[in-house]
Amino acid sequence: MIRIGIVGTSSISERLADAVHAVDGVALGRVASRDAGRASEFADRIGAAGAAVGLEALLASGDVDAVYLASPNAVHAAQVRTAVDAGIPVLVEKPATLTAPEWDDLVGRARERGVVLLEAMRTAYDPGIRAIQAVLPRLGRVRRISFRYEKRSARYDHVLAGEQTNIFDPSLGGSALRDLGVYPLHALVQLFGEPTSITGARVGIASGTDGLGSAIAEYDDVVADVAWSKITDTALPSEIQGEDASLTIDAIDAPRRLVLAPRGGAAETIAVEAPENPMIGEVERFRDAIRGADVTTDQDRTAQTLRLVDTLLRPPRG
């Protein structure tokens, strides 16, 4: 049984805990937080083995075989390094690091020490992505891709009220691109590979980070547009257009309803069966990696996605 410790007590950690309960071969270890009371209360709520104050105490507890990091984006790299150096496998919440070079360094470090390192990118292990891959040959030659993830955060109200909040705090790595934009970007890379170029535009908000944005990515004979937002909602789906058919996708982060529309033919709806908790796939992959599965391709996709994010975050010239 692989005992997974959790760093962080947010809602995403609670969903990860629920996924651990649903996956064979893994169990909850301790929960770590800087606040002892918060860690203890959270551990009791999710059925964890106990609590610890801080990552170092968690790693030294002796009853944690692996760790899931759901801390602020800005501290991911340092915490991954600490865990890897302790010989503990790491599942780190997306974005794994703030930059691609940081990720490359950590992957090299993990490989040198023989330690598993995996980004908790749930989209990568979602059955909806596999369903899209299965349908792609029916589209003919793909020419246009439109992926989007736009969902207004309730915490944006804090920004509008003049308050700072973690997910919109640039000092903590908060960014709509990093938090939501990585989903369509990662799906793009997973389905079609890394584009040859990408350009974009972002809208800033009062907290000092981006609230939404759009990007255009180019391949040799395909153009892709990607949209993300944490300050607006959308009713628009994602879509892949081929010369023979188009495919509409209800939600690129968790595809559950695909509509295939052949040129000149009747549309076909494809329902995707998936667990209620979309984090189950990443927990299964983490378990399998600890048991010996090769995650080189997974790590490469994370690096490719982070390179796109780095480019989109680069200040304009002039």
C-alpha cells in the first residue's frame, strides 16, 4: 500500500483525497500545513492518518511513501526539490513549476535519484481525451483547433473589492493562464504535439496578474486558437475542424459529450463514460509510476506545455 501525504488543505486537496480513497493500492498518509490546527482538522475530515506542520515534518514522519503538493504555485519547485532529495515520489499540482527550465532541472534531479516526479494534470489521464484521440482519424486532415477553458472564479469578487487573494496574487504565481490556460494548452500538446510557434494577448486585472487571454498556435498546416479566463464564463464549446468532419467538445478539461459532424452527413453524439471524480486518473498514473511505469512522455508533455506558458508570459518587446 502506497501512503500518500498531502501538502495543502484547499478544496483541490480534498478532491485528491477522495480520489485516493477510490483507487486500489494507495491510501492517505499525513496532511501537512503551516497551521497545526488546520492540518489536524483537515486530516480528520478526509480520513488521513494524521497531521504534520510543514513539508519537512511530513517527510520525516516515517509513514509517508509519496507526496502530493497542492501549495501555491510559487513554492512548487522548492518543495519538489525537498521531497525528491528525500527520496520521496512527488505528484505536484499544475502548473508543476513557474517556468520550463525549473521543471527540466527537477526532472533531471529526480531521474538522478531514481525518484518519480509527475505533474497532477488531470486532463492528461481523462478518458475524454482518449475518446477524442479515437475519433480524430474520422475528421480527415485537421485544419483548425479551438480549445477554451473560461470559468469565472468566485474569488474574483475579492479582487473587485480591492482585496488580494492567492489565486490572483502574482507573488504566489497566481495567473489565469497558469491556473486554467494550461488545461487547453496541455490538451493541444497531448493531441497534436508542440506547435512551432505561439503568440497571445492577456488582459490584466487589479491584483497584478492576468484575468483572461487568448493565443494563436501554429503548426505546419494547422492553426489553433486557445482561450482562457478566470473572470468571465462562456457557453462556447471547444472544437476540432477537419476537412471531412468537425468535432465539438463540451469541455476540454473533462470531455464528456462529443459531437461528430461529418461533411454532408448527420451528426453523431458520443457520450464519454468517466468517474465522477476527474482526479482518479492522475492518482492511478502516479501509483503505476511508483510501481515502475515509465513517465518520460508525461514529463515531456509538461515541459512542452510550460514552454508555451513561458512564451505567452514573456513581456512584449519595445
